Amino acid sequence: MKENQFNLNNTPVLTRRKFLWLSSAAAAGILAGCATDPITGQTQLMLVSEESEVQIDRKNSPSQFSADYGTIQDKALNSYINLTGKKIASITHRPKMPYYFQGVNAAYVNAYAFPGGSIAATRGILVNLDNEAELAALLGHELGHVNARHTAEQMSKGVLTSVVVGGLSAYAGTKNQTYGKIAEGIGMMGSVMLLASYSRDNEREADALGLEYMVKAGYSPDGFIGLMDMLKKMSKNKPGTIALMFSTHPMSDERYDTAVKNAENSYGSSRKLPLFRDRYMDNTARLRALKPAIEEIQNGDSEMGKQNYRNAETHFKNALSFAPADYAGLVMMSKCLLIQEKYSEALRYAETAKDVYPGEAQAHQISGFARMKKKDFESAYEEFDSYEKALPGDPSTIFYKGYCQEGMKHIKESAFEYNRYLQIVKNGEQASYSYQRLVEWGYIKPAK
Ligand SMILES: [Zn+2]
């Protein structure tokens, strides 16, 4: 299952999963030919049509939002983010895309765009912005990627990053063998997402477009400089918290200098435009009140990365004593306990997480895993089934459904799930387990 491991030092390669995914995209007939670059007006080789950009978005973004602990439950704040984004989107090169902007509960610092226009920013980045112009700069940059069709371009080249975010295997890329094993046993919790790993040229273009869009929408370019300064500071003080963002949006001194120079020179006359600081502060007051909890979750996350699970547990406990109903905090605490094989405790936190955010899928998966480990296969199956209904197609969930059916001695149902699993995944421990069972039960004739 190495292909799912998240390793910042590795250059992304076309893994089997991506290859299969691209092949299935081709088979589904969603690949197009030449297209007109919406920015330059020139013809570009584009293997992905606009229609398929939207399809890919709809298919992949929900798992990503769940891996990031769901849309933030503060409806007023989400609507503020969405309105701010839409105001900017309306003056971009592709104003008709089905844009949608939201905050997600994850504590690490990140923002991303799917190719159809679903754009998200984490709580971790939102609490660190100082004014609406900085938010406009952030959303403008993501809009730049969508408008210049960077995901489609990267897909056409076959370079996509498949990373696991918020999942236990995000930590499995680390050197600790023991931990790697446990994480693999627990499986790919958290979803594999297909995020484009943008090139430096892509970043330069998205910065230029973002700056253009935000100023056109009436914001001071100083917001762009403010955002860049914040990211730069964060990379010094909390490199782990921002690592994923920089792995998909490469940062460099050159990128920083260019953006600042453009904001100061090309848009110098617009610096008198407002930053809308008060408006941002008012709309994010409830979120910013949670900053101590969000920072403790970040600390816990970074201890998890170092396999210091006891320390991580302490940080999550601090976060939850500050914000007892924090969904991300509850789910991460549950994962931290699962890794330490404290299944009953882990289950308690997973159940509380389900209560505080009904319908969000990830808590069901975590709860299912804890129940499975306690050999309560029937209720574990229900949890995995709920997860799969919300987010269809996750192979590990299918495997665990098979495993739970086997635990209940339902051979036929179990074989059905193992077979489904093998249609998606051909290698690794779970695949060979599934295969062996199907051979043993007479569903497959072993290869001679
Ligand atoms: Zn970017």
C-alpha cells in the first residue's frame, strides 16, 4: 500500500492507482482533446474537458472535505466565506464554473481547489488571516488555479499527487516500522485524494491571477502581501503544520519576492483600497475564540507525526477541555487512541464525534474500526456501511465490510465484499488476504 503514503521528499510518480484512475477516466470517455486556454486565448493540449473537470470535482471533493473533518458547522461563517469567494469568482476568466467556497474543520494550514470550482480553506489557515483582503488573496490564488485549469493540465501530464490527509497513514510515511505496521493494519483511514501538485510555473500564474482578481474585486493588494508574510512566518515557526500546503503549492523566495513586487508596483495605485479588517474580525470572532483549541490540535498532530502518542494524547485532551464538542479534536483523539490500541476509549471519542456532527462520515469509519477491533462485528459493519453510503468507493471500507461479514460467519456476503475489494486493489496485505479467502471458500481457482 506504499502508493498511499505521503512523503514530502518524494517526487510524485504515476502510481498504479493514479494510472488506473486515469485509465478509467479515459474509458468513461471524459478525456477531451485541444481546448482554448481561458487565460491566454491560445490553444492548449488539454486531455480533460470542462465537463470532466466538474465530474472529477464532484467525485473527489466530498472525501477530501470529510478527511478534513467536514465543513465547519458555523453556517454564518461558511456563508461569509462563500459570498467573499463568489464575489471574486464573478470577475474571473471562467465566471460560469459552479464555484463553491467553504471552511473545513482541519487544524493544519491549507487551502485547495478542485477543478470544477470547489474550494476550501482549513480552520488552521482561517484563524491566521488578519483581514478580508488576505482571505480574498487566498481564494483568489485558488481561483487562479481553477481558471488556468492547472489540475486538468497536471492530469494531462499524468502528474497528480495522491496523498492521504487526516488519515492515519499520513503518519505511516515515517520511518518507524512498528508504527507503519499498525497504521497499515488500521488501514487507509482518511481518504486518498487526488490533488494536483502544482508546478512552480503554475504557482506563479495563480499568484498573478489571484492578485489581479482580488484587486479587481476591490481589495487592497496589501492583502496579498499580508497572506504571503503569514505563510512565510508559518513555514519558519510551524513547518509541519504547513507542509502539505507547500507540497501542493510550492513556495520559494522567488515566488514571495515576485508577488510582493507585483503587489507593490503593478498594483501600487490600488493600495488605497480597503482591507476590510473589521468585517473579517466580526465574521470570524467565534472561530478565533477557538484558536487555543486549534493550536493544541496542531501540536497533537505534530506529536503524532513523531510517534509520541502519549504527548499527542495530552495535547488533544487540552484541546477538548477547551472545546469539548470539537469534532476534529474528538476524531483525532480517537485515532490517537486507536494507534495505542486503546479501543474502548477510542470508541467513546468516536461516538461523541458522531453525536456532535451527525452525518459527517469519518467518525463512522473510526467507530467501525474500534468496534471491529473489539470484535463487535455486527455494529462495526453498520458503521462501515454508513461510511460507504456517505462516501462510496473507499477500498479499505469495502475490505473491512468483508472482514466484519467474515467475523459474523456470513461467508457469501463476505466473499462479495472481498471480491469488490479485489476489483479495486490488487496488491498488498488486504488484497492477498481477500484473495486467499476467496480461494479457500472456492470462489477462485488458485493460479497454477
Ligand atoms: Zn497554488
